[in-house]
Amino acid sequence: MKVRILKEEIKELNRVVDEFAVAMKEKLAEKARDGWCGWDDLEDGTELTRIKEKLGERVVWLLIGDDKQAVNVANFAMMIWYNDKEEQPVAED
């Protein structure tokens, strides 16, 4: 891939990820206002299991055509990643 095309591709990827992150933040803020909290301070695996179950439900809905679930899927994946981040490799830019 030529350098110019690669730079344009990366720029577009970054733009879309930033736009998607805004949608994720808006949905998270909405859910926080509704009282949904505690995802970041789990004392046992019960809540993490519940988050994983919710992720699975949203993936099914996404697969059967509810494209609006993409943001929910990403948010639940973020919560799981955050709670297991000690085992995740850190990506280098």
C-alpha cells in the first residue's frame, strides 16, 4: 500500500473511531443517568458475568439486523476489557 493511501486510510479510521466513541459516550451517559453504574468496580465475577451475558444478547440482536446494537456491543466489550485489562497487552502506537 502506498504511503499516501495508507496515511489517508489511517486518518479515516481515526475519524470513524472518534465518531463512534462519541456515540458510545452518549449511550454510556444516558445509562449512567438511568442509574446503571458499578461496571468499573467489580468485587466478584457476578457482575462481570452479567455484563458478558448482556453483551451476548446484544450481539444476537445485532446479528439479526438491529444495527443500533453496535454501540451497546462496543460499550459492553469496553467494560469487559476494562475489568480484565491487567491481562491485556498494551497496544503501541
